[in-house]
Amino acid sequence: MRMRRILGLALASATLAGMSAFGAVSAGAASSPNISRDECTAAGGQIASVAYGGDVCVLPDGTKPRIT
């Protein structure tokens, strides 16, 4: 009985660790890289100002990378 409990806890820990690693990778992939003003206009985007956030480039696909 004790061995089942230990194996169950090990499996649960491994599952949670795998899910948190997957979430971190997904979040990293979802974040947009920085872009320059010239690159923004060349890609067909428009420069917009965000309150307390500086300038962003609104690209045609809806992403909003920060202007560097």
C-alpha cells in the first residue's frame, strides 16, 4: 500500500512538472519580439501608442510587438 502511494505521488509530480514546462514554453512562444519603426511599416503595420506602455506596432495579423 505504501509503495502505491509513493508511485502515485511520483506520477502526479511528474505530470505537474510536465504541464508547467509546457505552459512556460507556450508562453514564450506567444510573446512577440521587439521590432523597429522601419520594420513595422515595412511589414504593413501601424504604430500605436499604449498608455503607460510606450509605442507598439499593430501588425495586420493582430500581433502587437513593442517598438524598440
